[in-house]
Amino acid sequence: MKTHKIGLIGVYGRGRHAYKAHRPEQGFEIVMGADPYGPPVRQAKTPDFKTFTETFPNASLVDDYKELLANKEIETVFIMSPDYCHEEQAVAALEAGKNVYLEKPMAITLEGCDKILRTAYRTKKKLFLGHNMRYFPVVLKMKEIIDSGLIGDIQCGWCRHFVGYGGDAYFRDWHSEQKNTCGLLLQKGAHDIDVMHWLMGSNTRRVVGMGMLSVYDKCARRSESEPGDASWSEAQYPPLTQTGFSPVIDVEDHNMVMMQLANGAQATYLQCHYSPEAERNYTFIGTRGRVENIGDHGECKVHVWTRRGPRETPDIVYNMKPVAGGHGGADGPIIDNFLDFIANGAKTNANPVAARDAVAVGVLGHYSMRNGNVPQEIPQLEPELLEYFANNQQ
């Protein structure tokens, strides 16, 4: 049995998600990691936390990702580094002849996304995007309902995103600066924008944005010499009573965009980082009814209305059962799909062009909100790129 040698760029934080790819009995082995930093504060404080070398005693760990890419034995790379590293590292990995799993968002500029896509097309190495919400059970159920035609042709989509952990996860470390993320409409919203495109069967052609930094700019900051701690705690609320926020905060803490899709449908995405609760709430309205999720993981529900009546009495209720694993049970299946893709050419849920389309909404939505809410037209890709990635990179 062939063994696929795997390297990880960024071994802590979200990088630990890639540990699931270590399956020697199935022919996948993590042999090397690259990370210039030690374990994040929030993980180092966890009693059962194990470092990369403790988890993989036979693997080597280096500071420079270029040393990892120079390893000829490694044919597949997970890029799990901060957003601002994605473009450089993905292009370098593809140029080095590696297959790439790239964590979302694809890049923090539209030009960066297009450069990655063109490099993958030219090198013919496989590129996979870590949009794990395409593997969420509740999202898959809504897609199944929509694709069945039960609620007709979708004309309108809404997403309300309550990010109850926003003040912990995004305003205490590198996420708080535009130079690292572009903004949180892109960094966090790329997931939901991608889901809306996928379920509505089209991509955005024109976007209008509106947003503000309205709360976290007023919170007590840590010093520049003090490391950021993005640990979550129920006690860290309400925001204005808390301390330890990043010394530089220039990203918006609530974001709103309106999207005109290519197929004529329209959508809105609303995101708030100082809400006390955490949930993604999607609604899709078609010519014959409506579907909405109540909760987004665990024992959540999907409601369907196909006739007139009160919101409290949907015509169909799907009771979703809890699924083991991180991110609502999606973290395992997305790794399964990636490994099957690189080994056998399996069809993927997550499409690199779709990931680029989500970034485009985030980048140009931020530009719109920062420049008088002027509508922005999203530039289209070359036909040969669209065809190549639509054909599963064959």
C-alpha cells in the first residue's frame, strides 16, 4: 500500500484539525510540521494538551515552512497558518509540487485568490479548501430540501450570524487588524457566504456593504508586549466590562452585506460580534415555501413551511441528531473527503472557485462599507479556470 507523506504548515490552533489526517493504517502519515511559534496560550493551559512532537514522535518540527516544502518525500501539505500567510504559502506549496489543503479563507485579497487558482491550474497539483460548513449536517439537510424542489426556486436568502464568542476569538489577537484579515466579514463570514452561494445555486455579482466598529474600540487593551489570549469564557461578558483586548483594533465588530446573485436571486448576510449568544440562522425562501434552521449543531432543527400559516407551526420539522466531532461533526468528513480526493480523485463538496467567490464578497463588501456603501461589481474568472475546477481538477 502506498503511503502518502503529509506535512503541516501551522501545527497549533486550527492546525490541530489536520491531525485527523494521520492514518498510517490507511496509507496517510504526518511526517513533518512547520511552525515558528509555540503552542497558543489557550491550548497550553489545557491539562491534556500535547505538543506536535508529543503527538507525532516520529515526525520532525521546523520553524521555516520552506524547509518543509523542500522535503521531496512530502507530497501533500495542510496550510493551517494565519490568513495573511495563505497566499504566499499556498503558491509556494503548489510550485513545489505539493497537493494542498488550504484552510479558509483562501486569501485576504481577491488578487491573492486568483493567483492561487492560476498556480494550481498551471502546476496541475490538487487544491482543496477547508470550507467545513459544506459538511455540517444541518447545512446538508437544507441543501437536500432545496435540491428536492420542495420549496420551489430559491429567490431570497438571509443569514443572521450571532458570534457570541467574537470578543474572545477575534479582538484579542491578530484577527483584530485589517492587515491580517482584511476584516471579519471576510475572515468569519466567508463560511456563511459560501454556504449561501452553494444552497442558492449561484455566486454574487454585485455587493453592497455596511458595518462599524462600535463596541470593541471602547474596551480596555493589553500592552503590545503581552501575548494575546483568545480563550473563551462565559464570564467575559458584557464586552465593555472586560480587559485584555488587542492594542490595535481596526476591524468592524458588526457587518452587513446585500448580494445580487448571478441567477437573479438576492441575499443578505448579517454578522455581530458582541451578541451574547452564538448561532447561525439561515432562511431560504422559494416560490413554493421556506426553509430555516433552528440551531446549527447538536440537537438542532430544520423547519419547512409550504403553506400559509404562523411561524410557530411549520409544516415539516426535521430533528437533527448530535454528531461526534468538532464543528458540528464536520471536521471528520472534510478530512475524509480531502484524503479521498488526493488518493482517488473523489468529487469534493468544497470547490476552490466557490472559495474565491466567498472571499470576493468579503473583500468588496468591506471596500463598500469603508467607502460610502457604494455597490461593487465582482470580476469574473477566466473560462478555462472555471471549467478546470468545475471538472474536479481533472
